[in-house]
Amino acid sequence: MMPLPLVILLVFGLSVPSAPAVAAERPDSGWPLLAAPPGPAKPGPLRAADADAETYAKCMKLAQDDPAAAKKLAQGWQERGGAHPAQHCLAVSLIGLRQYKDGAGRLEKLAEAMLRAPSALRADVLGQAAQAWVLAGDPGRAYAADGMALALRPDDPELLVDRAAAAGSAGWFDKAVADLDRVLQLNPNRLDALIYRASANRALGRLEPALADIEAALKLAPDSSAALLERGNIRSLRGEIDAARADWMRVAAIAPGTAASTAAKTNIARVDSATGDEAAPHRGAAAKPKTAPPKSQ
């Protein structure tokens, strides 16, 4: 998923940094492109205005480097009255320890408790909870958390893309398309949204709009392994097996060792098995690419 900047206005006073620039494309595998979904961004520390800032920054750094130590620090700090900062660090440390369900639930409770925070900032916490629910293997809860975030910050493109990804992981491709339509109305050249919508439409059997989106994506990023992988999937279903194989071969060449490359090689093996090597120059029967829902990392 796309990085969600953590901008929590905590009760003890917090100065909010500006959101970092967002990369145009999500990780190589994309969704639902035969590989594991991208993981959530690791939340980073914020700048606080009082003495607790040092403890918070230390705890958040530990949450990245040594989640077990961060959990211990956050628990002790919470007992001493650390309030929302301690609660947040504890939730992040649990995610680092792969206790995704517990971390997600704590983030949701934290968002509910942040009554004095601006609604937009509470939406960020809910967005992080959604990311954790994806890792917990519960895309339905992720979709719901993103929905609560969008109720607080409507038409936010990052939240919409994240909710679309959750919907896709749950197999709710029509819902994914609806969210991605909104994103692309705001920014027709958003690469990840084009790839995701192509994937969702392909899963729904809408191959023409899927192909149009993926061609638009490849005009923006000709060497995008996610887009090439998806175009191969679409071409295969259209019966264009040689063209599909060429796309997958290119993915394997330009992105070795990635989930996209593994997926491409799997699809190549599928079409070769379905058609037979000796029939390669005259391939015509489509070998459906694997489209199982991605598993949590």
C-alpha cells in the first residue's frame, strides 16, 4: 500500500510535519497480480512540543528497529500516563512484531479516543489500522477501517486507493473499481490507480477497459513491471498468447528476484503447459493467469 504519513495531533501538543511526496507507483507486484500485497508503510515519529517528544521519538525508532524493546518501553510509558503517544507506539510495535490484529484493533481504538484531534488526523490513524488489517489477512476489516477514514476525510486519494486494494483482496472488484474511478477523476494519470483498475476490470471480465487502462499506465511508465505483468494477464485472456508471454518475459528480465518476476514466470509456465512448446509460433488458446487473492505478508 501507499505510504500513509502519520500526523496525529496528540493531547500533549504536537507539531505536524508536512506529508512526504508519494511515489507514483506501488510495489512491483501490484494487485491482484499473482503475488503478495504491498505491506503498509511503517509509521514514523512526529515532532512534539514538550518533554514527551524525546520519549515518543525514541519509542517510534525502536518500533522500527527493535519492536520488542519498543513494546516494553511503550507499556511502561503508558503505565506512567503516556496517553495517546504511548498507545500509538505500542500499536506500531505490535505490528512490527507481526501481531497485526492486535495492532490494528488498538489503532482503531486510538482513533476513537482522539476526540480533541482534527478529524483529518484521526483518519490517518484509521488508515494505518486498515493497513494492519490487510497484513492480518482481514481485507474486510481493512475496507471498513478505510471507510471510516474516508467519512472523516472524503475523496482522499490515498485512502481511496488503499480501500480499493482492500476490496480487491476481498474479491469485491466492483467496489474497487468504484473507488478507483473517483481517484482517476481527480488525477487521470495516477499510475497505481490505473494498474489497479485494470486488474479489477480484468478480474470482472471487462477486458477492453482493462486494456485501455493498462496501455495508459505503460505510456506513463513503459518499464513498470506491475503494468507489464497485468498487460500480459489481459492479453492472455484475450487469446494473445505470444504477446502475453513477451510481456511476462520482459518482467522477468527487468525485475529479477521480485514478486512480479515470480508471477510472470508462473504465467509463462502455465501458457507453455497449456499450449505445448512445439505449438509456440501458433498459440491461440488463452491460458488464464492465476488470480488468487493475495496473501498477507
